[in-house]
Amino acid sequence: MTARSADAGGGRAGGGPRRGRRGRPGRPRRGGAGGRGARDPPPRPRPHPTWGAGGPPGAGGRPPAVAAGWAPPTAEAVVELLKHHGIALEGRHVAIVGRSNVVGKPLAQLLLAENATVTVCHSRTTDLPAVTAAADIVVAAAGRIGLVTGANLRPGAVVIDVGTNESADGSIVGDVDPESVRGTAAGLSPVPGGVGPVTTALLMRHVVIAAEQAGRTADTAPA
């Protein structure tokens, strides 16, 4: 190599920096100063205030819908409503009509955590009335007016109506026909005024707890 080519290229013979394949300065090796290994690890999600870091009890830990640490408030509202009225869940057969990601699926995990026996029904369920008639507790969350009637229930069953539908006259009704279940069901949550207000209250509780956690994190963060 001539003196001219060494000076022009700025290569190793001229004492210049070592260059990469495309003429750019070589990157520091991974794990060195400024490399990927020097970055801080990503923050871990905060645990649910009730479940703790391990998620709810049951197979597989947290369901996908609550992986961030919070149960969807509508699903949580169903459990809270049952507990508030002293409805035992352990060992009881609960039929959930609806398998949405925000109600049916997470609610099944929450009920399993309470040691209930859970059956999740959907549009492809064979003989839906037979399934609901065998359940101690029926949760209707399919979004279909009049889906559950008294003929589909066992005497003394508890019914939670999560449905919110607009009827022909513009009023809000649920998935359960309230007139037909009267005298058969031991209890029925009204629509509106049942699960909805509890959902709102739980959502506000989530916001307050999250704000308190954020405040504590900011107070303890290094300057």
C-alpha cells in the first residue's frame, strides 16, 4: 500500500479508526459501553392488588385479558355482585353464556379462582337450555334480547344479566326475559342498574389505585 492510499483511506496503516464493512466506524460490541447490554431492563408489570405477582389461582396464571395486572371491570363486577349478596361460589356450577375477551373468558378465570365449576357457552353450544337448566348460577353476556328465559333455568338459580341491548322502543334491556324468570330464579340482576354501576365503580377504583402506584413510583425515582 502506498503512502497516498493509506492517507486517503484513513485505514489502519494511517492510524485512523477501524471502519466497518460500509466505511462507517465499527459499532461497540454488545455488552460494552453504549451497547445493548448496558441498557436498563424493561419495567415489569405491577401485580394486581388482590392477586399479587402470581396472578389469580388456577391453571396457567393470568388469562390473556388480564395479563397487564387488571381484571376487566365488567367481569370483576359479576364476581363482586355475587359476593356482595352472599352467593356462595365454591363448588357451584356456573354457566356463562358468552365467550367475549372482556367478559366471558376473563370471568371464567375469575370464577375458577373462586373454586366454582364453570361452563362457558357460545353460539355453537349444543342444547344451550339444557346447560343453563343444570347450573346453579347463570351469567348472560351474549348481547341477545330474551336469550335466557324461565324455561331455561332450574328453580332457585341465580341469574346475572350482563347484556345491554336497545329494544324496539329504544329502552335498554338485557339478555334475560325478566317476566319469564320471575318465580323460577332466586335472584336476577336488573338491566339497567345491576352490573353496570358496579362496573363503573370498579373502573374508578382501578384508576385511583393506578394513580397512587404511579405517584409512589415518581416519589422513589432517582433524581
